[in-house]
Amino acid sequence: MNNNHQYLDSLNLEPKINHALSFWNIKDYFILLYWCFYFPQAILFYLNNFCHQKKQNTFNNNLYYIIKEILKIKIIRQLIIKSFLLIIILWIILFLWFNFLAHNIPLITLISFFKVTFLFSLLGSLTLLYYLNKQYDLFIAAASFCVYNVIFSIFFGISLIFTISLNLNEVFLLILGKFINSETLNYFVNGLVWGMVFGIPFGFAWSSTLAVKAGIATSVLGILPLNLSLAFLIFWIKLLNSGLISSITWILGFVITSVLFSFLTVIRIDDWLINYLRSASSNQKLLFLPHVTIIPYPCLQKSLFDYMNNDWEQSTFLINHILLFSLQYIPVIQSIYSTIDSLDANESIKYIAELADYLIDWKLMKLIALKSIPLYLLLLVYLVNELKPKLDTVSSATAAGFWYLHESDDQFLRLKRMYKSENDDFIETDYLKNNLRLSIRAFKKIQHFQYGEELFNLATTLDYLRRASDDLLSFQFLPNFPKIPDFDDLIRPISWLAIEKVYALHKDILLLLKTKSISTRNFLKLQISKKMKEVFDLTEDLPEPEERKIIRILINLHYEIEKFYQNSQNKNFNQPVHNPYIISNPIEGKILIGRDDILKELEQLWLINHILQSVVLYGHRRMGKTSILRNISNSLGSEVLVAYVNLQNVGNVTHGVGEVLMAITDELAETLNLDPPTDNDLLTLPQRTFERYLKIILKQLGDKRLIIALDEFETLETLIEAGQIPTDFLGFLRGMVQLSPKIAFAFAGLHTLEEMTTDYFQPFYASVIPIHVGFLKPAATRQILANPDDDFPLDYTGEALDFVHNLTAGQPFLVQLVGFQLVRRYNEQVFEEGHQRDVQFTLEDVEAVIHHPDFFRQGRYYFEGVWKQAADGAEGQQDILQVLAREREGLTLETLTQRLSFETATVQEALKTLQRHDVVQEQDGNWQIIVELFHRWVAQRE
């Protein structure tokens, strides 16, 4: 293994912390002192690992509020107290030491010095706290507050004590007086002394404080002590009233020493020397890197270059590690420059993209984009931030593309947190828009290289999404998802996966914009929110540039959807709502809901199977059998034809079976566009003529197939019992059923096949398949009510929907009747009576309509039909219903028999019939009426 690899593999700058600092452990105070002076990054590491509360920004301009928020966090509160205790302990040691050296500083003087020192220290640290909290987070702000306080308090105190106790002003005058003899010399010397007093503590304090947030972005700010010194200089100038010449000489002295000592202390030669000696004594040149000095460390650049050429992916982690725990950015930059220069164009694109996946300090990416600028001028990049990449090389264009892609407004973290808390108050800026366009322009320079096309499409697509997300109407016209290579050939696969999920929102948003149904809108909004949450969760794994842009896109969409939703909720209707509920005609088209299981079974029997099967649809009155027969053709395609015949239209038959067959042939002729037999032929030879007609139909069908749907099938039973058609007619139909596998019959009626026990029904046992049409499930009931059509503007509470299902048990006609009456009541209240009311139906609304006299009158056809059916067949059915109507919880068989004058066997047979007809059910040993509304109707009859 390469020796440089060996050194770097053993390099571990991460602080070794295995316990929380204690108030009572003396060693912990030494650890804190070491951290403040030589390893300030360890304090931030300590907070991140020992604080169980998440990082946060207050983003508040009130300093009192920021302090209050910081003190709420226990680990930060303890750290601040420890730092103040450390300052007091060090000042006591300083006082004892000076007195030991026989300087004999009075205690009152020391206290005065401490007050001045503490005031300057506190002002500076509070300024830092305020600024860094806005820029970063509370952890960085709190760590910087502690570091600045400790270091400035110690060094400013030492400088102040030395200056006063040793009378440095007199010493300087004695030295310089040999060379200069002037009235202004005293002011010049005084300026020199005070420049040193301020320059030393500011230099040390800033070098360590700025290293808390280590990396390029903060290390270059070490020049700030000069600016702060000059600020204090202006303060002192105002106090000088000794004339222009005297003031200038004082300023000159102050600037010389403040700049000199600030520079010497900022570069921290002591840190460099200590770690160099430690590494030299261990025979491992890179084992101990300094933490707070910007002076390049020997051998680091060469070692990094060799490491990068052998293992670039691992070296990206190492680069971040070095930048996180040290200020050795100059060797890092130089090694990256050297590595990129040694690569071809395609490799450099890939390497820079991998670096962009995990980069901690993004100023490094801009330095790569500015590679043509001499390194010694790069410090100016951060003070004069107007330098733009020239895009003259592949590496510069790639790095610039990622740099611009990464850049976002300084509100990003605030917006991210606001999105999580469902707060929408944010402001879009042009900064983000411009940088996306610049990113596209940069990636266009490398478009013809490998991976260049992908990066260009990535930036372009993010720009499309960002602009489209500004307005939902614009989002409708989103360009198609770009064609990209297989995921295995991509360098940003996770980013494309997130973008693909954002594109998946397109269809739901289009539906949201088009629908007028409040329930549909609520459902779509919830569905969109879930999908957006999936994308938001995915952003945690995205590289930072794409994370910022996709989160911003999600925030924009979230804001626009909420705005659209609120506007649509507040919409006023200026005309009566169209009533979409159907209580008379069979339901057809899209509004047939809740019968998917039956439709799929019929599709299986008639569409998938080549041999058609005849069926009987049986069930409770007004269950939707007719609607199923009228709608099944929409599910069978063009190869299966359905001729629907309502036998109830036959009426009284005066000419025998010929009239029945005449009604059937008329519908067949209309469906098949084929002339029917003559009436005379059907009346003269009805069965023979009908059979011949079916054979003609078979020839005309070709590859198609035919379903003959006979609704209200019990009409034939009535006609047979009345002697109007012969008893062998069902036998004839059975023969027609078996005529050809291309023709099948569908019979719909109230009775089950088991009840067709007379001789004329026997032939059907082996020829037809029974299909029970029962009550709707709760979900189907909710869907029928809440989404009767796409333009329905009203809504229901969840309690109201559940209540309707409990009242109707999912009986389709009654569900439609309740909805019909609710809409009618809404229109009456709003447009006839002039009342203002919510567009959402509540449980109270449902109670109001079912207690209205018109409700049971409007549904009398259903209620009376069920009641009359109970009069046929087994004895005692109506009597049982009357008894059960008095008991909401139902009755046991024994109790029911006791209240009736029937034998137990008679009651059992009647209950069996009512159960088979979906009128009663047994639950927990009690017999009860299934449909609550029918229960109430029977109770009212008495």
C-alpha cells in the first residue's frame, strides 16, 4: 500500500467524546478549554451527538427570543454555564498568578478589569449569536458563543492586565523616545498599546470561533478582526479631542499593532507547530492535523493527490472529514486541481458529480469552477462575490453547473421547516430562477460529453418543474418526462427517481383542477399530499443541489394546491345545484357504482369465455338488477351484443305466448338492425317462428355473440299462473338457451332459483348460473353519495355518510333517495328560502330529510313492494315484520314465536323466506329487519 494511503487511512480527526461534560469533573473544564483554543469543531460535534433535540433555526430578529430558545435546550444551557464557570476559574488563577509574581493587583482593580472584559466579550458573543443563528442554526450559534466568550475573556483580560500592570505605554515611550522626540509620540504609543490589547484577543477569538463552522466559507473570514479593530478605532477617534495630528498618530499606532497582532493570531502558528511536532514524534506525518490554522500542512497536498488517484470515491469522504474538522482547505483545493488536471474530460465530469453528492462546504465547488484564477487570489472570491466562472474548460463548466444548481435563497431552511409544519407563508425570489438558468447554460457546454447530456437534462427538467410549480394552470402543460438512459448508466439515479415521482403528480393535479365535486377534490388533495410526502421523504437521500430544488418545487405545489383548494371551498353557487341522484329510471353510465364484482363476474362468463353462459340475477327489490343489465354492454366491448327486454312492458297477454315473443323480437331487431318476423307469423306459430329468427340471427352474428336480457322475469310466472301463456313456455326457453354457444339468456327477477320449484321452472336448474345481487358495501355507499358525478359541488361529513349506510344497509334505491332529498332540501334552503348554509351535509341534515313526510311517500314504491312480496309464499311473513318493527334490537326465535299465533315451524319457514329475500337477518341470536328505513316504515304503518 502507498505510504500516503497509510497515513490517510490512519487519519481520524473526529473528537473522541464518550460522555457529557460534568459540572463537578475538573478534567472536563480542561477539555472545554482545549476545545475552545485548539479544537472548536469538537464543541459542535459534542452538541450534535449529545443533544437529543433536533437542530433548528429560530429565524427571529429578537435577540431575547433567540436566547430564550437556546436556554430551553438542556445540553446548550449546561455548556454555556460551564463556559462562564471556566472564565471565572481562569480569572481567579490569573489573579493569583499575578500576585505570586509580586505585581499585587488589588482585587477591586481586578474586578473592574473583569467587568470591562466581560462587557466587550458579551457584546461580541451576543452579536455572533444573533448573526450565526440567522445564517445556520442554534447549535453553531451556541458553540460560537461559548468559544468567543472564553477566548476573548481570557486574552483581553491578560492584555489589559499586562498593559496596565506593566505600564506598557511607558515602556514603549522609553524605547521609541530614543528615536522620536515629539509631542505626538505619546498618542502614537498609546495607539500601539491599545491596538495590541484589541488585536491579540480578537485574532485568537475569531480564529477559533470561525473554525466552529469549519471550511472554506468561514476560514476566510479570519480577516474580520481587522474590520472589527477599525470599528473600535472609529469609536476611539470620537473620544480623541486633542487635535488632528494627535488623532492621526494615535490611529496610525492602533492600526499597525491591531493588524499585525490580528494577523499573527488568526493564522495560529502555535497550532501548526504543536501538531507538526506531535506527528513528527509519532513517525506518521498526517496523524495529527491542526484544527484552527489555515497554514498548509506539510505533505498533505501530495498525500491527498495520491489518494484521489487511487480511490476518488473514498477520497470525497476524506475531503469532507478534513474540511469538517480543520481549516486545511488550501492543500485540499490544490490536490483537487492536480487530480482534475490528470483526468480526461469524461472522467472529470463523473468525478466532480461524485464530489457533489456528499460535499460539505460548497464554496469548494466554486473554487473548482474558478480554477483558472491563481490560488493566492481566491480569498477575494468570498469578499468580492461577483467573480463568475468562465466555463472555458470541461471541469469549470461542470463545477459551475453544480454550483449554480446548488445555490438557493437564504430562506431555504426556513421554507423546508415550514413545509413540514404545513405553513404556506413564503416568498419566491428571482435568485433561484436565475441560478437554474445559469446551471443549464453551464451544463450545455458539456452536453456532447458522456454524462453531459444527463446533467443538462437534469437542470432543464428541474427548471421546467420549478417554473410549472409556480402556477397550477402552468403545471397542466408540463413537458413530457425526458428520455434518459437506463438507471444503471446514470450518475444521478436517485435524483431522476424523485423527479419521476414529481411527474406522477401531474395526472392527479389535472383531475383536481377539473372536478367540481368537493368529495373528489378532498380525495385528490389527500392523495396528492401522500405522494408529495413520499417525494419529500426521498429528498433526504438526494444530493444537496437537487434536494434544494425539489423541495422548493414541492413547496410551490403545496402552496398553489392549498390556494386553489381554499378558493374552491369558498366558491358561492349562484344557481340551484343539479340533482344527480336517480330515484326512478335505472342508473346508467359512470354513475353505476358498487357493482364491480357482479360486472366482473358477467365479464368472465360472457367476454373471456368463448361459450356463453346463461344467468339469473336475483335479489331484493330495487337492488339494481335492471341497472346492471342496462350497463353490462359497456363492459363487453363490440364482440358481445346485449338485447335488453323489460317483460313488465308486456302487460296483459290476450294472444298468448306470441305477444311475449313479439316483445323480445322487437328488441332483438333494434339491437341487431335486423327485420323482425311478422306479427302474424309470431301469433300463428310463435315458438317455431322465434326459433327460426334466432337461427337467422346466428348466421348474421358471424364472430359476435348475443345476450338476450329478460328483466322482471317473474312476469312470466304471473302470466303462466294466470293461464295467459302455456306452462311449457319455460321448457321452450330452455331449448333456446341450449340452441347455440353464441347465444345466452340473462334473467333478472325477485325470486331465487331455489324458489322456482314448480314443474315449469325445473328445466332451468342445469342451464343457468344464479348470481345474487345484494346490498352495497359501506365504501360503495359512500362513493355513490359523495361522488354521484364529476361536477357535484356538495359534500358530506364522515358521520353523515356512515349514518346513511346504517339507515339503508346499502340498499341502492334508498341511498339514492336520501341523496336526492338532501340536494332538494339544500336548494330549497338556499335558493327559495334565502338561507346561508354550508355546502357540507351533516348528520342533522340526514335526520331532517328522513323525518320529512315526503321521504316515505317518495319511496313508497320500494316499501310497499317489499311489503307485498312478504304476503306471498310462506305464511306469517308480514306478521313477523310487524312484531320485529316494534323492537329495534330484534327478537329471538322463541320470543317471536310466543308473540305470534303460529307454530314454530311456520315461523321458521317465514323467517327463512324473509332472510332469502334480504328483508331480515339473524345477528347474535336475534332476528331483526335489515334495512332501518324499512323498519321505520313498517312501524309507522301501525
